[in-house]
Amino acid sequence: MTETSAKTSHRWFHPLGLFLAALFFTASLTPSLIPREAVMQGALGGVVAIIGYHIGRFLGVGWRWLELPRPADRTLRIGEWLLLALGLGVLIFGLSRVAQWQDATRTVMNLPPLEDARPLVILATGLFVFFALWLFFRIVGALLWAIDAALMRVLPRRIAIGLGLAATVWLVWALVDGVLLQRALRAADASFEAADVLIEPEIPQPTDPDVTGSAMSLVEWDKMGRWGRFFVTQGPKAEEIGEFYGPGAMDPVRVYIGRRSADDAQARANLALAELIRTGGFERSTLVVVVPVGTGWMDPGGHDTLEFMTGGDVATVAVQYSYLTSALSLMVHPEYGVEQARVLFDTIYDHWTTLPPESRPKLYVHGLSQGSYNSQRTIRLYDMLGDPISGALWAGSPFLSPLWQNVRDGRELGSTEWQPQFGNGSLARVINQAGRALPNQTQWGPVRMVFLHYPSDPIVAFTFDSAVRRPDWFTEARAPDVSPKLQWFPIVTMFQLALDMAVSLQVEGHGHYYIGDDYIDAWALVLDPPGWSEERAAALRAAYDKRGPAF
């Protein structure tokens, strides 16, 4: 090996790696589904830049390992300086265009243009993240070499390298996942539980004996959790509903069981059934089994609108399964949500099937976000063909949700991924701000499954293979709230969408921020209320808007 070659192989930074790092960083600045603030954008740039850097570095190592021809030393040095200059030019170009690229996303969401995209903050944050990760990988590399050197004293070289790599990966994973991550998640769980226990002084215990949490209730007020207490007390009452619905409006039935209300999932489901019977939930015309999001929060946009639409003649039952946000709940104890959703539905459904069909309520299921995912994993369609429920409304189904995957991937030719047509539309339909996937005259079957999804919702649109394959919604006619300037880049796009998931609640009516106006159309599609019209929908929107925002 020549002196120059030796220096090239042991230098601190690899020129091809730096060039690809600049390309990846710049690609991460281009439009995505959700607008991003400068620090988050810079952090994303730093993460993808270190990936690009190591791809370039490994390409160089692979070239030498294959003993492919190398250019002369002088030519190599010139090429390296050209790569560095070109990478710098690409980086400057990207930072100069970042405001335009952010505004391309903001425009389709009717947001004002950015006054300052803060490119220097993006660059500084990106460099900090890049060098922090670079240092981390250098430490891991040093650990690998130390383990390899120790093993090669007693083992053949190739075996030592293989065992050293496995040992290093195990040590790093044990440190990150077994120590740092798990301690952080346990601390978060304790923090969220403490917040859940808090009893807000502005929400007094109900005095109406028919309300869950009252002195006559089977559910203890101080064990319902903060979102349970909010849910059972803050919904619309008969008088308010009557202003929209007219004569005959009723107080809705809301049953909520906190995680601390009973010791296990089945005990909480049994308590929910008993409280639902006590409050007359099975005497209403409509009964909805809801799976809340991870924290136990129930979206007023989905529940208040339903109660206005039915004149209050509806009962809603839900059980909390976690204190954490949906994302953290899936990381800490993903099985809790599925187990609780399954036993709650089975308990309610089994009792419902014993009631006379002519007098029992129509039964529906509903969920938002992780609640939608858990609900879909709960429903056993084939097991209830003899006595099916009336339907379901799922909003913001995470990309791994089983029924949503079937609808999306099994869509009819010619329909889009962001608004798929599933079969003849008699079982499942998709609705969003752009309307519904099928015309009104299409006949429903006995079960109505409706998916409310925003095309700009990254939690719905994300797929892991977007790292290596352009998703169909990039090539189809673009949805109204997805920028036509959005481009696909290998690896980078997957990380863009991952960041979009983390900031998906930024814009009302887009991303993962579902609003009452769109729930109204979705519930109307599920329930088909008598005499429903665009005028009635507009009147309901006005009535709901008077109640204020959901957050």
C-alpha cells in the first residue's frame, strides 16, 4: 500500500462519505408531509447525514476489499477535493432553498409562508447531531477493534472478527435498550401515571347518580384517571343537544373505566359492562365500544359530534389501558392495549348477543390512532357473521393496522393509495377532507366500516419499505393536502416520514390532527341518520364549533 493509500484508509473523515452526507442532508430539507421547525429539521438532517457518510465510507472500504483498480494518487486527491467542493455546494444550495421547500408544504395546508426558515439553526443542529453520532460510532468501532484484538490471540482471525462483531452489537444494544431506554421509559411511565392520578379542582365529582363516577356509580371517581373524569363530565347535555336536534334530545350515556379502577383487563371489562347496564346503556338506540389513545384521552371531535347527531340517544363505553402516549405505550407494553380492547369488546358483545335483536341497540366500534390499531386487532369479523355488529369508524389508523392494510393493499385498480376503493364498497369505505371514495348511491352491506384518514397523516402513510421503494402515493394524483413538490429519496424519505409522525399534531385538520368537521361526515356515513343532508351537517358543524377546540 502506498503512503497516500495508507493515509486515505486511516483518515478521520472520508471524502466520499462527506459528499453523500451533504446529499442526504440536503434531501432531508425538501418538502415532506408536515411542516417542521428548525431544530427538528436540523436533527433529521444530522441523522440522515451520518447514514450517508457511512454508506460512502463503506463503499470506499468495499472498493479496496475487492481490490478494484484505484486511480493514481494525484488523480485521487483531485477527485476527493472536487467531491468535497461539490458537497459543500449542494449543502449551500439546500440551505438557501429550505424556506421555499417548507412553504411548499405549508401552502397546501393554507398556512402563511415562513418569514425565516432559520437555516443557520438547521445547520448548527445538524452538525451537532452529525458529530455526536460520528463520535458514538467511533467509540463503537474502537470497542469492536479491542474485542477483535483480544479474540484473535486465541481464535482464527475470521472467527474472531465475527464473534467480536456479535459481542459489540450485543453490548451496545444492552446498554441502549436495557439501561438507558428502559430507564427513560419507566421514568416516563411513572410521570404520566402521576399526571393521570391528578384530580383537577375545576372538574367536581358528578352529583347525577346516572353519571359514571358519581356516588352511586360502580366506578370510583378518584380511580377513573384525568381523561376519564374529563370525558364523563364535559360532553354535551340534553339541553345543548336539543338546540340542534330538536325535541326528544337526551343526556348521552358515557361509561369510562380507568386503569386503576380494577386489577386486570378482564376485571375492568366486567366493571364496564356492569356500569353500562346500571346507566341504561343497552336501552339506547346506539352503543359504541371505544378504544382510547394511549393516555386514555377521548377525542371530543369524535364523541360530541356523534351525540349531537343521535340526539343523545347513544351510549359510549371505554377502558383505559395505559398512562403513556400512544408511541411510548407501544414501546413499553404494546400487549396491554390489544388485550384490553379484546376483552372489552368480547365482554360487551357477548352480553349484547343475549338481548332481543328487535330491542337492543345497534353496536359499533370506534378508535383513533393507537385506539384504531388496537380495535382493528380486536375485531373477529368471521366469528360474528351470524350476528354482526352494525359498523365501525376508525380514524388515523396507524400504518400497521391489519384491516387498514387489507383495504389499502387490496384496493381496486385505478383507486389511489390515499383514498382506496375496497371491493364494491359494500363493506369498507375511506373518507377524508376530499370526500369519500365512492358515490352516495353505492349500497352498503349489513356492516359499515369507515376509515377517516387524512392523506397528509404520516402515521397512516408510513411504510418501512419507503426507504427502498417509492410509495404509490408519490406517483398517483396527489391528494389536496400533499405538496406536488414532494419527492422520493432512498433512505431519506423514510426518515422524513418518521419525523413527520413525531410532529403530526402540528396542523389542525391535517396530519394526525383529526377535527370534528370531518368526524361529522364520517359518522353520517356510518350511521346514515334519517333525513340527513348537507344542511343538517352544516348546522351540526356550527353547534360543535361553539363548544371550542378539542385540544
